[in-house]
Amino acid sequence: MKNKLSYNEVNEIRNWLKSRRINYLDIREELTDHFASKIELIQSEEGHSFSRAFLQARQGFYPSRFKINYLIISFFKNFALWFWEIKKIFTSPLWIGIVLIGLGMIASFLYNILPLDVFQPYVDTPIIIFLFLVLLGESIFTKAKTKNAGYITLLCSSYLFHYFFLFVMWRILGNTLTETTELMIYLSTNYIFSIAWVKLLIAKRMEAHRIYKLYLKTL
């Protein structure tokens, strides 16, 4: 039968991970569970004390390498998540209606105030600036204890997906359309991306708060 670790022993694991610069809460909590289970198994099988079992459990473990690998995997998982979110928008009558209404309003407004030759930069630039400011604010102003790797990598992957989405739409439709229609496709792509971006970030932020609340319950 496994020995259940005490509150102080679990906190010792967390503090050790913090000392190894595992700053993201979701990574640290996952590793805390991993080490707690491994220590309990070693204690039940070999009868070691907590200190000796913990030392044995972390042999061959490199925190910085694990953190980098976790962030890379999380980045590509979140990049794939964008495709799923775009698919949901295109297959939902509700979201298709929202997209069409929004596009009509935005296109009517922009076409009346901007010449065609300056239309494209005015669509793209605010989105890129906004993405950068959100990422910067998340990195600088979010409290260290609530930092979430999944949320950060979702923000970073949004840059790559934004340009990938634009490139695909442009390659599929751009070469066969008139200038005005090309600009409408460009606007549509950015608008659809913005909807997916807001939906995913809200969901990811809620998940980050859920992890933080679970963490608070263990204190």
C-alpha cells in the first residue's frame, strides 16, 4: 500500500521545483503530482524515507530540459487547436451568421473611409499590435504564481497561425479575384481569426484560473 505524502512533503516538492525555475503553475503542478506519485511508489516498494525517496525520484531529471520540451509540445498542440476552432466556426450556423453580419458592417465602414491601396495595412497592423501587447502584458504584469504555460504558448502560436491562415486563403483565392474581392478575402480572414482568437483565449484563461483555484485548495 502506498504511503500518502504529507502537506509539508508536497510543499517541499513544489519549493524544489520553484528553485529549479519551473515558474509556470501548470507545469509545476503536473510535475508535483508526478514526483509525489513516484515518491509514494518508491516508499511503498523500498521503504525509504521521504528525503531518500525524493532524491532517488529526481535522479536523471533535468528541469530546464523538461520545461523547454513541455513548452515546445504545448506550442504545437495549441497551433493545431487553431485549426479545430476555425473548423467549428465554419461549420456552425450561428458563427457563420455572426461572421457575415460583422463582415458587412466592417466592410461598409472601411470602404467608405479608406482608399483601396491603404486598406490592407489598416486591417492587419492593429491585429498584430494587439497580439503583441496582450503577450507583453501577460509576460510582464501577470503575477508569477498564476503564470500558465498553456496560455502563453497559445498566444505565441496565434502569431504563426495568423500568417499561415492568411497565406492559405491568399494562395487559394487571391490569384483569381479582382482587387476589391481580394481585399474582402483579406478582411474576412482577419475577422474570422479574431473571433477564434477571442474564443480560445477566454477558454484558456478560464482553464488557467481553474488550475490556480485547485492549487489554492492544496495550500
